[in-house]
Amino acid sequence: MTQIEIFTIIGAIGSIVISIVTVSLQWRKWTAGEGPAMAATAAGSLTDTSLRLVNELRKERDSDREIIDRMQNEIKLLRNSLDELEDLRDWAERLVHQLKANGIEPVKITNRNRNVAK
């Protein structure tokens, strides 16, 4: 073997060793720094997205609660009105009975809601 062939073989072996060292250092860099950093970035992004979704759901829930509260108040008002109407109906029935007991025929009641389905 000539000196040039020996230098070429040594250069090739040196290049292979340097390539192996470079690959191992890159792998270490990836596993120690870049991989966890990318995972942390992805986790942070998922957390931010989740928080935005949760906040939107909370806003919707609060809006729904307000609607429910308004509807419950309206139901209470309607029940009170219905109770008043029932009292008025009972009074009118007693009055009709008194009129009939005294020989007076009361005027027939008119129904304003003739087209309303029962």
C-alpha cells in the first residue's frame, strides 16, 4: 500500500468516526432539548385551546342560566296570573249561582279564544 492509499483509508475512517459522533451528538441534542421542547410547546398549545373552549362553554352556561332564571320568573308571574284568574272564575261561578237563585238569568260568557286549540 502506498502512502496515499493509507491517508485515504485513514481519512475515510476519520470521516466515518466524525459522522458517527455528529449523529450521536444530534440525537442527544434532540432527546435532551428539542424533543421535550416540542412536546412542551404542543402541550401548551393544547392547554391554551382547552382553556379557550372551557371559557366559551362557561359563557354559554352563564347565558343559559340567565335565560333559565328569566323563564322561571316568567313562569312564576304566569302562575300568579293563573291563580288570579282561577279566583275570578270561582267568584263568577258563585255570582252566577246567586243570580240564578234569585231568578235572574246571567248573560252568556263570550270566548275570545275560539280559535285556540285545547
